[in-house]
Amino acid sequence: MSHEMSASGDDIQALEHVKQAQARLRAELGKIVIGQVEVIDQLLMAILSQGHCLLEGVPGLAKTLMVSTLSKALQLKFRRIQFTPDLMPADITGTEVLQEDKSTGHREFRFLEGPVFSNIVLADEINRTPPKTQAALLEAMQERQVTIGGQRRSLPAPFFVLATQNPIEQEGTYSLPEAQQDRFMFKVFVKYPSYDEEYRIAESTTSDTRVEVSEVLSAEEILRLQQLVRRVPVPPHVIHYALRLVRATRIHEGEGVPEFMKESVSWGAGPRAMQYLLLGGKARAVLDGRFFVTTEDVKSVALPVLRHRVITNFAAESAGLTPDKVISRLVDELPARHPNDEIPPAAARAFAAAGQI
């Protein structure tokens, strides 16, 4: 049976709905945001995978505008948090305040929700606030909840954190700890627009034209599509490929690590990278109208998944080798298939021990 036939009638209908929705989203966002199609697609993949994104780009590239426009098209509640050196954890999560009922004189604590209680949270310039406040997002990103006064409070669903950081201005900033970076599914580079795109930006933003963005998907539809992504099957050989790709970054493992990786990398990616490679591949397949994942899907998300998880050493930095260059070479040189990729590794070892392979 083909991979395409494994989808139910409802799933096939949902796949077509996703393709149409993606085209409409691109059209709606294109009214406000010129270009950045690849960035928008990666944001959609992250949302469908229930992941978070870290955006890096210089000021003025419409990162905030892109996210706020996306939230309107998706009918989601959007809040923006400007990270500053004096921002406190309670400014993000919320706090309990003592209130008095004037008619009865009764006093009680009441919880005031912070901006994290939204569907899309934009953490603007996240590296401009101390680690203590950065860490306030960790529980929210991983557990979809916050703990205030010993009480757990669930966040609304869907929940998506988008953080931005400026790559050129480092004065007064605090580097994100590796543990927090690992919580982000993608690290996305927002690049300068092309000449034609910048011409359109100049033309559209200096006129008095007002553009309204239409709603494309609701929160309930997004939750159903997130479940659809989880149901997409992944063939064993694609899982094997994702595993080999991640494990090839771990120079201390000594298992299938290319020599150029040992020369260029000081630390590799953890198991969460493998999970996000597969989830990103599933989301890409769904956006493409397919109910199966290929190694090409995994390759296409390798850079945004791995670039903030693979740490290059001094020798690589001296030679001008960025994590992107190292990962791109690994993707180009790593074989997509091995002879035993159609069966799980435990079964393969059993067959090998019995002399059957």
C-alpha cells in the first residue's frame, strides 16, 4: 500500500484544506509583509508542529509586523513583550494582588494574567533581559503552563512563542543559555529583501493606502491541523536518516561522525533536534498536501533545526565556517539511505546476530 493511501478520507480533505489555507495566508500576509516567504513558511511549520521560533535579524525587517499580521490572519490572540534589562519574571507570567471588596470589606488574592497568556507571544529582543527573566519563559514554552504561588495555570491553546534577537548589537545583552535555545524548534534568519521587494516596500509604505487582513484559520482549526501533523506516518528509513544526521553532530560519540565534523564542532545536538527534524518534516509534508514524509523533508528543515544546536569550535570560526556551512556540508555528504534502513535497529541487530543479514 502506498503512503498516500494510508490517509483516511477526512485526512485527505484536511490536507487539501491546509494547501488552500497556506496559499490564502501567503496572499493575506503579502498585503502587509513584502517578501520573506521562506520565513513565513517556517513559522507555519513551527505552529503546526506545536513548536517555537527564534528569529534573528537586523532591525527594520518587519519581524514584529510579520507576527502581528500572522496572528490576525489566524484569528489568534497576540501579545508583544519588549524585553528590557529591568523586566521581571512577574511582568511576563503575571502576579497575585490583594484586592478588597468595598461592600463587604472582604480581602482576597486575585491573579492578574501576564502577557504570556496569549496564543502568540512575541518576545522582542529576548537577549536584552537577564537570564532570570529569560528563564520565566522556559516552563511556559515546554509545559504550556506557568506556576504562580504554587498553583499551576494552563496557557491557552494553541500557544506559540516567537523570540527575536539582534545579531549586530551586543552591548547590554545576555546570551541565551543553550538549554533555552534548545526549547526553540527553529532558529530562523530574517534576511534583507531583494531589490524588487525593497522597491515594493518603498512604494507601499510611503502611501496612504490602508490594507485589511482577512481571517484564514481559527484557533480550533489550527488545533485540528496540529493533530493531523502528528498523525502523518514516517517511514523507518526517514527516522534512521534523521537519527544519523543528529548523531553525526556529536563528535564525542565516535559513531559515524565525519572527520570534518570532529575538526569543526565542539558540541552537537541532543534528542530534541531529532524530534523537531521529524515534526518539521511532517509539517512540511502537510503544507505540501502529502500524508507521508521523505528524507528531502528532513533535509529542508535541517538548517533551522540544527543551527542553534551545533556549536562550532575556534578552528572553524577562524576559518570562517559558520554552523550553517558545517550543517550544509553534512547534509550534502551524509547518505540518505543505508541497506538496513527499512527495519528498526533492534531487529536489524537481531538479524545480524543470527547471520541473516
